[in-house]
Amino acid sequence: FYFDATEALPDNPLPIDQVTPVGCRYDSQIVVFGSEMQEKIMALNYFLVGSGAIGCEMLKNWALMGLAAGDAGHVHITDMDSIEKSNLSRQFLFRPSDIGKMKAKAATAKAQEMNPAMKITVYEARVGSETESLFNDDFFEALDGVTNALDNIEARLYMDSRCLFYQKPLLESGTLGTKGNTQMVVPHLTENYGATRDPPEKSIPVCTLKNFPNQIEHTLQWARDMFEGIFKQTMEDTNSYLSSADFAETLKQQQSTKLDTLKNVKKTLVDDRAISFDECIAWTRLNFEVDYNNKIRQLLHNFPEDQVTSTGQPFWSGSKRAPVPLVFDASDPLHLAYIKAGANLRASNYGIKGTWDDAYFLAFLPNVVVPDFTPKDGVKIKTPEEEAKEKAEKEKNGGGGGGGGGGDEELMDVDAQCEEILSQLPTPASLAGFQLSPVDFDKDIDEHMEFVTAASNLRARNYKIPEADMHRSRLIAGKIIPAIATTTALVTGLVCLELYKIVQAKPVEAYKNGFVNLAIPVFAFSEPQPPATTLAKITKDGAPFEWKWSAWDRLDVKLGDITLKQLIDHMQGASSRREVSDRAAKT
């Protein structure tokens, strides 16, 4: 393997006095790039967004390079996350004693141990429109550049838009297991990060999640959706009913979901309202029966195991697995784990104290009366082949009511059903002061993962899919591919090589975007794409002129705090001095 970065070297040989060691910690850098460039590095003002795996490694590299170690230099770092035990294996600035501390503070302390001369300001705020009063015009104007160490596309795109607006270089990188990439964004020389997008991830078809799962990923997504629906969304909708005077008006804007929303609110406040922990246990036990027995029996009633398609092929073939109803058994550890986790989450919604004591559950569960269930005829269940057609027809007809009951209820239109449910709800005034506590799913909270893992594995057991333990479920549910320290070190090293080029204001052909995969291994580098331009035909000095402008171009009006009329007068004056065609003005 051979790799060099000769394009990062100074374009011309440096005078001997520039590359002579001076007896400082940066001598190795000085003999390569010169003392003047070392001073420039030490005077840089950079914004590091994120202090996770890439952020820690980047901060360590900067400490060794001497970035922001001069009088004029400064590093701003922000991260709103705290350190967890799982971070220690891949974020080497953290130690066991740092667990629970904020990442940005702990990483800064370690970096300043390496280089006490570094000047760092720590923030604990996410980057976004809500923090533009903190990261404002003055903040960005004072920066020399931005380095992303982020783990989500939304924040990356936001920082890209800020760098585009303020004309700042952006050093972008990311890792995914053994894979890594780097992208250099240099004002006017390269395209910006948001100029090209990866295609969106393919979602799992709804009918696959609801009735025809065949992978543990399907059952985990189903369990995640269940958690979100019953422990968070329903509780938030109920709180909205209790506190919002225009709740009914808001519902009118949600024609396709308002009936389901109201049904869930009624269950939460009337039908299934929990007063004691025992009622939370009973509610979870009945949910078990519905999800893992009744619905499976209904599915098999619609599509018996021996059913064949119109072509004579077995219906339950290929990716479709014929399910098996589960019979509740409190002595089964998985069954009991589901009941314990579900009951405690339900109790937290209502502010009821719970317990995880097996003996308490085993003593109470036999007292729960489970209604008999008989599969019904006429229940519509979509197959994968029907889903696209059904969806198109639903959109053509303006959507449905989000579900309905049977018998006379089906004859009522959605609005009438909603009015009937609203009349059955207790008034917000009668429940003054009563609020529920929605639960936001967090993969790092074991109590949350207890439920999701149990719910997923029970469904996997229905469909004879290999089950997954909590550790693997956590990775899949959180869409986590473990970070590898080697990949992180490689990617940040490549980024720092590009930083040398930015300090020297190298031409675009000197920059390199990197794409690596240590597992194959593959190391590929390409020159960044120039920004896309739009051609505007204007008149300049009385002659036709073709002006090519890109996303980096803008008109700067430096007149201070002026009124709109003053701006219009200024632009009209400029227009009179340089005639611009109507076409260019429209462009």
C-alpha cells in the first residue's frame, strides 16, 4: 500500500530560515510547512460541531497540530450529548470516570491536557434555527472555517447552509463501520455539501410490518412503532385535548387520522384509564392477547395455511411466513418480560409507581380476565401485492377516516363518529390539572429496550423468525453500526491533510475527497466537483456579457442599518449605472 499527499506541501521551496527547527513541540510540522504556516495554524478560529468519535479524534489532532494555540486562535465546540459507557470503546478522550459528563466539556479538558495553549469555548447546544441567536452573524463572521463531526443528515445540511451563507470552508466527514468518507467544501471552488444527495433509504412496506414480517428488522420496527404510538403519540394527543382550546379545530385538518386519534384519546381517558398499577398490568396482558394471539388468528382465518393464490401457488410461500398464535404463559421469561416492561411504561404515563418484582406480577396475572375471541368474516387484510393498489385508490378517493368499527358504526360518516366520541369524553375542565407523561423512546434506556426487545421477539416467535437479544436489538432499533476507532482515525487524518491545503489557499485540483473501506480494502480519492453555475446574459459597459454564477455568489450591500426604501433607491441607482437585462434580473 502506498499513499502520499504531496499536493499538501508548499508549492515552492521555502527559505531555510522558515524550515529550521526552533526547539518547540511543532518542529516536525515546521520543517515540512514552515514557521509562517505554523503561525497561521495557531491563529485559526474553527467551529467543531460534535465531539463524539470523529470530534474527539479531530480535537486530539488539532491539539497536536497546535491549531488555536496562538494568541488570536480559538476553537468553538458544541455537543449536547453526555458520555455513556458504550462511548468509551471508540471515543478515546473519555474515561470511565467521565460517564455522565457532557461530551464537549470532557473532550475539551483532555485536549487542553495535551496542549494547554489551546483556547476552546464549549457549548452544549444543538445547531439549528433555534440556536441562531447563539451562533449568530458575529459568531460565523469571526470563523475561519467549520468542521463537522455529526451523525445525522439534518444537522449536516443545516451547517452546510450556514457555511454557504457566510462563505466559510466546511470539512465534512463520516464513518459507517469500516467505511469512511471525506468531503471538502471550499467557497467558490467546490460544490457545497447539499448540492448532491444520497437516495433516501427504502422504507419497509406497511403490510409487511403489520402482517407479513420475515426479518428481525421488521419486528423491531413494528415494536418501535408500537412504543411510539401507545406510550408517546397517544399521550401527547390526550394532553393536547386537555390543554388546547382549539383541539377540535386542529383535528379537522387531520381528516385521515382524526377518528383514530379520538378513539385513542377516549381509551386513554375513559375506557382504559389507569388508576392503579394492577390496571397497568391488566392492560398490558390484554394487549398481549390482542397482538400475539387474536390478530394472528384473524390473519390465519383470512389466509389459511393451505390457501393457494389464483395461479395455484401456496399463499404462504417465499417471503411470507405462516404465523403461529402465542398462548400466554407467565412462566415464559419472554412473556413476563413484555408484561413487566409494558406495565411499567404505562404506569409512568399516568404517574403511577410501578415495580419490577416477578413475584408481584406472577401473583396478579391469573386474576386478569381475558375476553374470548372469535375470528370474523369480512375483515380486510392487505397483502403486499394489494398494498400499492389500495394506497392509490385511497388517495384517489380523498383518504378514509383512519379506521372504523363494524355494524351501524360503519354507516356513520367520519365527522359523525368524531362528534359522538367527543360527546363521550370528559370535559377538560373536569380534569383540570390532569396531565399524562409521554415517553420518548431512547435506545440507551434499558427499560425502553426491555419492552421493544420483548415485543419484537414475541412477534418474531409468531412468525418463526430468529430472535435477537437486547444488545443486537439496540443496535438495530437505533440503526447503529458500531464505530471502529481505526476508521475514525483514518478519516480525521485525511481531513487534517485537507486543512493544511485550506490554510495555504490551494487551487481546487489540490483538494481530495476520500472514500475508503478498510474491510475490502478500498481507498479512492477524487477531485471535488466545482459548483454548478447558471448562465445570466447581461449588459456590461454597454456590451453583452455572459455571467456565470453559482450558489456561492451573492450581492453584498454594505450600507448599515437601512430601510427598505433606501435599499430600493440604492439598487435603482446601481441599475442606472449598469444596465441589467430583464432576463438577468429575473434570474
